[in-house]
Amino acid sequence: TSCFSVAQLFCCPLLVKWSGRRGRSAMLRICLAGAAASNLFIAMARGTAGVIVARFLAGCFAASVPVAQAAVTELVSADVAPVALSRVSAASQMGIVVGPAVSAMFIALFNRVGLPNSLMVPAIFAACGFIALTLATVGQRGQRQKQAQKTEKEAKEAKKSLGGPETQPKFVQWLLRLMALTVGWSLTLSVLVYCLFSSRFLGYDQVALSSTFSIGAAVTVLTQLFLFPRLVRRFGPHASCSLGLLTVGCGLSGCSLIRQQPMHQVLYLSNRIGSGIADTCTATLVAETSSNDEERANNFAMIQSTRAATRIVSPLLSGKMFQFSCAQAGRAAGALPYLTCGLLALLLSPLPLGIKQMTAK
């Protein structure tokens, strides 16, 4: 995971920048081809070193989300952009929901054809690589035809439809990256550290953890597809982002202190709902506060790199904080990283409304 995140941290901005020259669609296909090559290398790996190299390769091409975000914001008008971005975010999370079911289907198929158990995992990775490679090549000709049919007038209208004034305060993007960092930390606590927390204080086994993570991912996807667009239409992206951060702060802090079911599960899922809202709202605000296509794409890339850096640092920091707080007696044992991140999210919750005031001026 660290190798993947380190590679993504440095390579993502470069790939997004190149996508502005080579075309967003072409770069998306390159990213899919890189993912396919990574899966095939894992399938052929004979040891840990091979898997690490393959994961590093996957991180080098892990720029599909910011490239897709840049592409959709260049193709749609400002009023449709939040919905388009929410669908990109939901699609990026869909693999967590659909992946286990697809893997189970492959296992059933390979068992039926009599594949040995020792080859089962490599075969699944090879099949996933083949799917990614197929998607990277399908529709290339049709995409070129669609791009050729798009008129210059439509392109100009799309570029003018979204983006802020030419002179935006530079620190606004740094504030948005701070919000992305907080949401990324909350996801680390909701998955990696939660394995330690729930097994120690709630008695969860692997089945309960898998069910919790699948439900949490599904709730996040449903939030991004159905709840987020309604919130943005009703309250706007700034207020919706504040609501998302507030929900993350309350959900994280609450589930670390309240451990009786079903209230604990409600608070945990509330945190996942809040992260889905805040994450997509952050992308929407990045689009709105960028002055042109190139700047917008670069800002999307920096948000993704910020998340990659968070995945490197936050597990180590959270693990130390969890270990320290477990040594303390009382209800707050093990809750320190959750309370810290939750407090940070609560402190940042008024920030989107402040950004609205600053950009308006």
C-alpha cells in the first residue's frame, strides 16, 4: 500500500498534466493499461518482491480519478458538474462493493473448470488484468469520432461554463487540500485502524469486518449517487461540504466512544455518509475555484496526491495514537485517533462557508 501511494503521490500530477496534451480519454486508457499490467505482474509474481513491484507500477498509473474529473468538468455545464463529479467518485468506490462479488464469481468458475487452488489467486488477478486491458481498448475508435464531431463553439461554451474568476486566492486550494487530507484520514480510521479497534473493543471477527466494510462502501456510493446531488441543489456545495465535515466529526468521535449496538453502527455509517458528501463537495469546490481547464486539472491531481500522502502517514500516526490510548483505562481507550480526526473535521466544518465568502469578494 505504501509503495502504491508513494508512486501515486509523484506520478499522478505528471499524468494529469500530460493528459492535457495527449487527451483525457487517451490518458484514461493508459491508466487502465497500467492497472492491467500491474494485475498481470501480480499473477506472475513468485514472491513478495514481485508483488511490491507490481503495486508500485499500479501507483505510477493511478491517475484515472483526477483525469476523469478533469474530463467531465470540461464537458458539462456548471449546474451539472456536481452530479458528474459525484458519479466519478461513486464509480471509483464501486470496485470495493462489486470487487468481492466478481472475485467470488471467478472462484466459482475456476472451481467448475477444475483449476488447482494454488493457481486460484493468480488466475483472479490475471482475469482482472484482462478486463482492464479490454476496457482500455474498447471504444477507442468511437471516442475519436465523438471528439471529431464536437464543434469549436461547444468546446468554448463548455470551458466558459465552469470555473472561478481569473484571480482566485492561491491559499483556497491549500484549504481544500486540508479538507481532503482530513477526509482521507477519516477513511484510514474507518478501515485500517478500525480492524484493530473493532476486534479489540467490539469482538468483531473477519466476517463481521468484511460485512461492515462492504456496507460502509455501499452507503458511501449511494450517498454520492443520490443524496449528494439533492443536497447540492438544496443548499449549494459550500454548505453541503460543511455538513459533510460536521457529520464526519460527529460520526468518528461518537463511534469511538459509544460502543453499544446498534448506536455504534449508526455512528460509523454516519461517518461514511459524511465522508462521501465532503469528498465529492471538495472536488466540486476545486472545480468552481479554478480559473481554467489546466489549473482545474492540476488542482484535481494535487487533491489526489494529498490523499496518497495521507495514506502513507495516517496509518503510522493513527497506529501510534491507538496504541498509546489503549494503555489508558476508561471509555476513551483506543479512541484518541478518532477523537483527534473528528475534532479536526469539526474545526474545519465552517471553512467551506468561509471559502464562499472569500471567493465572492
